[in-house]
Amino acid sequence: MALHDENLWYKDAVVYQLHVRTFCDSDGNGIGDFRGLTNKLDYLQELGINAVWLLPFYPSPLRDDGYDIADYTSVNPTYGSVEDFKTFLTAAHDRHIRVIIEMVMNHTSDQHPWFQEARSSRDNPKRDWYVWSETDTRYHGVRIIFLDTEMSNWAWDPISKSYYWHRFFNHQPDLNFDNPAVREAMWEVMKFWLDIGVDGFRLDAVPYLVERDGTSCENLPETHAVIRDLRKRLDVAYPGKMLLAEANQWPADVRAYFGDGDEFHMAFHFPLMPRMFMAVKLEDRKPIIEILGQTPQIPDNCQWCIFLRNHDELTLEMVTDVERDYMYDSFANDKAMRINLGIRRRLAPMMENDRRRIELLNGLLLSMPGTPIIYYGDEIGMGDNVYLGDRNGVRTPMQWNGGWNAGFSSADPERLYSPLISNPVYGYQAINVDSQRRSEHSLLSWTKSVIQTRNSFRVFSRGSIEFLNPTNHRVLAYVRQLGEEKVLVVNNLSSSAQAVELNLQSYKGHIPIEMFGRNLFPRIGDLPYLLTLGPYQFYWFRLRRI
Amino acid sequence: MVEDILLGDEFLRQLMSVGEVDLLVAIPSYNNAGTIGQTVQAIEESYQQNFIRDRVVILNVDGGSTDHTPDVVSAMDGRKAVGYRGLTSLRTVHRVTTQYAKSPSQGMALRTILATADLLRARSCAIVSPTTTNLDASWIANLLRPAYRQNFEFVAPLYTRDRYHGLLARNLLYPMNRAVFGQRIREVFSEEWGFSGRLASECLSQNVWNDEAVRARPEAWMAVTAICSDFKCCQSFLGPKVPPASGSALDIVEVIRQTVGSLFRCLETHQEHWLNRSGSQPVPTFGPDHELTSDGKPANQEKVFGLFRTGVTELDPILGSILTPDTHARIKDIAALDQEKFRFSHELWVKTLYEFAASYHHAVINRDHVIQALVPLYRGSMYSFFLEHANSSPEEIEADSESLCLEFERQKSYLVDRWKAKG
């Protein structure tokens, strides 16, 4: 796929999410950087992904892993320079890899010069760039997101002697999007990066941009107006660039962020993620079917983004209390594994390093409607360290080989930004890229193969989905279709072998061709199509009428 | 394999789809299209409220309904049964139906249920009746929990009954069962009960399914099997037992044939267990605080007494062959009393029943005739109960029931003697 020839590129993408800091250190200071990342682009190309989503790399006090930005138009010197970023971007594009960067619009760091000016006096021209109040009772009842650390959405500023509004940490004051100057400033920031050549933005915390009395201060019409304005400017000046929404909401609420195809191009499907885990644990397709049944249609030029794990906790905000309890009991028995309303663990440990379940979940991720995102390290089954505090346990250095610092850095181990995973099961001596490259049966090799298969058939990225409803509820089966291209996906969610009879009457006469081995299966006839599946096994069949 | 013969291919296909379960609730049915929907809904609600995480199935075993009862079960929309606080089960609530025969048979129904529980490796099971119109979600939970959470194997129900309802159980089945088998399980003959998967497998493996008494009242056989095989038993309070609507109830003769016949048959098959035991032990009881007796309207007393007298007269030769001369004479004496002065003492009632049981054992006459001859005498005991307890409080009635139980226990040695004596 050539760059810039296709404005809907994001629909066909397989995205790889990483933090520059975690990936590769080129200068031996113990912290990953853009030069190191650039050196590893061949690996990403080899993996088969075609887009990279970078976590914040801006100058920041790093009290929230970079989501507390102190300068929007620069690169944190620890990671390199703007020139280093440009070099990386060019190299990525050369490999047909697009680059999505973070844009934290809702708030800045309290160290950002804008806030420093705003708090310096009540008469400062920047004062109105943030949300201030004489009391901490305004917007009463609005939920607190970081329950573990924050008591209120207001924080007292001892300098200007008033309260400022913050939906996240108290060192992250919310910008005032009612102020046209703020909106202009943010557009200027985006233009800066678009002019350099980035392909899209993941907009952080979008539901919270605007506040209004008597509301939840989430998903307000005024917030949508801000987004529509940005999108309009983007389409006019930078066609083919993409906006991705982070809105941890129910699908019906997120739907509004697609607008009429005039707000976001993509949005995360947060509620689906925990339900994929739940379905495998429960050995029942019900959670997945239910949430997708509640997912509204979206405009043709839009796409859901789906994922298994990411840099944050596995969020359990979009589940019921009962479901949350079940998830905790199933995947976070140790209280250290829990944070906020979620679970701070990686994919492989959550699956108890069971290769079959890891593959099944990746198979679901890559075959269901939406653009899949793979979190760095999950392609080799990296582990976590839940004792590192906050969510740092899933942000440990990438494990490249079994040598010094896992090949991540030449620094003394003590100098690394984070300890490496070093336990006998998930440690870098056992789990690393080099060793898995050497085996065609490794998780890495399997991941490459499944991505390659997905990339070969556009039906996965753009096709419709029709769920089959076999009586065996341990089996999740669906047909993806795009024009004449049809793929049948059958997943055994259970830990035991299953037989399933599929009603494939609509596809009578088609021959299922197993997509990984390209083997022919018996032609679909009048009778229900009988399949047997081993524990956690899944099939992808191309349906061909020959 | 038993289940190979018992379960049809189509039903097995359904079971394949269900797979292993934790909980199974079965509804035996026959022409219950009008009421089975609310039964299924109560079960679904119970699953949604109490067993959100568990693997569950609802099983309908039908005896050849002509009113499309199984179709009602299959067509129900489970989503309507949203549970407490709007919660829904995390897993699929499976519903399967099968027709085990073209005509109803309680024994065949239970055997099908046990085979299903065995195949699905259910840990806890319950059976409920579609005719119990006041069944609700709590009943299901109370039947399932003891076996699921507390390792009990057999869960008998406890009901609140009005004073004139369930007299056969109060005056005969419970006290005699308690005295003979030694456990104070109040409702051995019931339409609702619970059991463990282990007990299901044990019962399924027994070669008793052609026994008429087992086929007629398999629940009593299962209860006695549990007691005599040292499975842990308990009782769970469900709620008020509403008498069946008039017209749908079985004739008393048929009821006694089934229940007393089944009890006497169990005495036969489990004599090794009970002949050398005496006294009785309470069993753990679960559920909220409750009363077992409430007020109610009496039956037609005049007719009951008349049928007693007529029976004693008409069956005189048969009673003479079943009862000892002394007991027979005493019964004829009380039958000759004025209606107002009539009393069937506990002592005489117990002695009469034990002599019937022994005669059944020795088959002094056709066993079915033995059972049928008991019917008029039971009516006499009913009438005596009416007279004695017309103005009694529920507590007084319960106290009298307990004294009757103790009388059964006191005279058990008499039963043993008669049982062992040559016929």
C-alpha cells in the first residue's frame, strides 16, 4: 500500500503502540529514544504492522508518564530532538509505516508556561485559558476518574488563591475550551506536527473538554463542536490525516464522537476489550455478543479501534459491578494487580502464559471489525511487574535479546528508567525477540504470520460481520464479508475440545479454505456444517465458490 | 450405558452444546403450557440473581404433552428475566427440552433428569413442578445452594401448609418415614427437591427403574436412597405450599397407592438399613424463620367420616387378613362411635399402619389390595384430626404432630417384630 493514496488508510491499519522511552536506547543513558526507535523500524516492518502509535514524547515533568505536557511543540530532550523525530518519521514512511502521535488537549502540566502565566495573577491574559473557581463546589457531582489518588476535581492554587479544575491528576489543570484562544492554540500545535508529516493524532481524554453547570461535564454538545471545528480544519488543510478519540464510554456515547463522519475517524471500543477476556474465562460467547449487539452503526468513513492491552490499566469502567468483580477475581487476585478501576497486567501473564489463549485472543483481535492495536512486547509474550507502582509494571523496557539489559540499553542496569522483567518465566533471558526470531513456532513468528494473513484480506478491516449462533455457546463464530470476499471465523472459547454445528445455508456450495495452511475443507451442503475444535482453537476459513 | 438407551440423538446434540454445568434445574412436564412459562422465568431469575457466574442449564423433560409445553419453554425470551438490580448472568443460560416418552411417567422423567445431570457433570440439581404457581426465584436458590455450597447431597423442601392440607404427609408419611429410617425429613414426597451430582450418578446407576414404586414416586425412593446410603441430607424452607386447584388433584386412593405403596416398597428394599435402628435424628434446616402450619378451610368432614365407616364395614374380611384381631376389633369399635365422640388415637393409628406395613411385606394378600384397604382407615385418621384440631392453634397442631412422630418411634420395635415374624 503506497502512502497518501488512500484516505481511509486507518481502516486497513494494524497499529503498534509503543513509548519511545521503552523501546530502544541509542545513547546509553538508560532511556529509550528516537534514534533507538529508528534503528528498530526494520523489526516493526518485519512484524507486519503498518502504523505506530507513539505515547507522549513531549517535554514533561513525567508525573503522568508524559500525559502532563509542558511544551507541545518540542521533543523531550531525553528522547532526542525534533530533528530526531523527523528522521524517525521519514524512516517509518519509507517502510510504509504511518505514525500516530498523542495530543493531550484536555489539560496541560501545571509546569506548562501557559499555566504558569495563568496562575501568576488573576489579570494575566492567560488566566482564562484554564478553568478557575472561588469555591470547590462548582460542577458538584461530577465523577472523579482517578479515585485512588484524587479526592476532588478541584485543586487549590496557593499562588492565585483560587481553585482550578482538573479531571485527572491535580497537577494536570484542564484547559478552558470555551476560550477561542485555547482552541486556536491547540490547532497551531497540531499544525506544527502535521507540517512535519505525522499521519494522525490520538486525542486524549476528549469527553472532558468543556464543562457546564448541572451536567456530568462529559460528552457535552460544546465538546463535540470543538471536535467538529478541528476536523473541518484538518480535512481542508491536511486531507488523509486521522483523528483517533480516546473516550472511555459506552458505545452509544462514543458513537456521537463519529458525528456524521465529521468528528473523529476512529475511536476506541473500550467495553469490548474486557469482554473478550471475560468470554475466554467464562468459556461463553455471551459477553462479546452482548456488547457488539449494543454497538451502533458508525459512518462509512469511520472505524472502531480495538485492543487487548495498552499502556494503561485494563480499564473496568465500562463493565457492570458484577462483571468487574468477576474480572478482578479472575485476573487480579493479588491486590497489587489492581489500580483505579482496572487491572495493571500484560496479556501473557493474564493468560497465565498459555500460548493457546494468547493466540485465541489475538485471533479475536485481528478478525473482529475494527483496527487492531498491538501493545509493544505482547507479540513476544512479555511479562509485567505489578510492584513497580502506578502502571509502570506494563511499561518496562522492550526485551530484544538475552544479553546486557535485554539489548535495550548499554547503560548500567541501575541506570535504566525501569527495572527489566527478570523472573524465570517472563524475564528477558526467556522472553526476547532474538530467541523468538530463531524459531518459526515462536509466538513472535506466529504473530507475524497472523498479521500477514490479516493484511492479505481487506475483508478483515472493512468487511461486514454476521454472527452465527450455533447452539454451542462456547463457540463464537462469524462471517466477515466484503463484496465477494468472505471469511468464516470460528473460535473455541473453552479449555476443552468442542463440536459445533454451524448453519451455513447462506453459503451452500462454498468451499472453506483454512487460511493459515490453505487446506480445503468439505464443501458446505444442506446439512449443518460440523466442525470440531481443540481447546482454545480457532479457524479462519476463506469461503470460495468454485 | 444407561444414557445411550435413554437419551435420543437430538437431545444429545443439545447436551453437546451445553457442555459441563454447575447447576441444573429440571421441570418435568405434561400439558403445562399454561403455567410452565412462569416456572422457567422463576428459574432464570434465580440464576440471574444468585448464580451470575455459574454454568447453568434449565432442563424440561416432557411426558408427551399435546399442548406444546416444550415449545413454550423453547420460545421464552430469557432477556425478560432480568435479575435483581438489573443484573444479568455473565454466561449463557442454557435451556434444553426433551420428550422422554409419549405418556407421562415420573420415574422415566427422573431417570432422564439424572442421566442428563450425570452427562453434564452438574454439581447441584433441583427439580421443580410447573404446577407450583407460587414458585419464585428464592425457592430455586434454596434448593440448589446446600448441595452447591455446603456439600449436602439431598435437599428436601419445607413448606408452610395450611392445617388441613398435607394431612397424609403429617399423619402418615413423615412420621413413619422418620421412625423407620431415622432422619427427620418432613417432606419426602414432594414436587420440589434438590440433590448433588454425586447422588444423581449413584441413583442412576441403580437397577430399579422397572420397579413400579420407583416409577410412581421416584422422589421418595431417591430420598430414602440418600438416607440409607449415608448421603448428607438437609431441609430447605421454600414457602407456602399452595394446594393444587380443585380438579387437578389426584384422587386420594391413587395418592395413597403411589405414596404409601412407595414407602412400603422402600421398607422392603432398605430393610437392612432400618431394622436395627431406633430413634431419629434432626437434619440441618436452611432458609428463613418460618411456621410450618397456617390456618385453612377444612374438607367435607361429614363425607370423610361416612367413607371411613363404610370402608370398615365393606372391607371387613380384607382388614381381617391384614390386621391382628385386636387391632381390627378396636377399629370396628371406633367406627361404631357417635360421630362427635370419634377419636382415632395415635397409639391405634401407629399400630394399624405398622400392621399394614408388615402385611404388605409378607404379602398376605395382593399388595395393591393391602394399600387400597388403608384408604378408609386413613380417612378415619383425617376425621379424627378434624375433630381434635378444629380450634387448635398452629403451635398445638405442631406439638400434636410431634407426639405422633414419637409414638411411631416408640412402637417401631412392634413393626420390627411383625416384620420379622413369619407371615
